[in-house]
Amino acid sequence: MSVSYLARVSGKVQGVYFRASSQQMAIEYGLSGYAHNLGDGDVEVLMCGEQENVDKMIQWLNHGPESAEVTNVTTKEVPWQDHNHFSIG
């Protein structure tokens, strides 16, 4: 079953290749969506795809790339969004 989840990742997550790493992982898991920096220093990640793969991505977000220091991840299911790919911006 396809689902969409929105995550907000807090900590040292900007300037540490978090978005680019998120994109690589999302592609590996076959997900679409996006990873965007927020003005308060957090990163917002939309993940669309199979529940099992979204769950794997959420697990990955809890630590992120090696240079990141994730302190908190909040997630919520949102209505399905159809994206062609996983973008960063």
C-alpha cells in the first residue's frame, strides 16, 4: 500500500549533506517526495511510497548521514501526494 509521510528532523541537520543523503536513501528505497531546509534549522522530508520502505526511511532519518547530529524526528501521515522523483531544495 502506498503512503505519504511528512517528517521534521531537528538537530545539526543543515550544512552536513543531510538533504543530499536523504535523496540518495529515498532513491535506494524507491520513494518520491522531497527534503527541504526550514528557516529554523530543521529539515522537512516528504516520503511517498510503500509503507515498508517509508518505515525504513524514517529509521534512517533518526541518525542521518555521519556528519549529522539528529536530536528529534517527528512524523505524521499525510494524504497521498504523487511526485515523480525525490527532490532537494
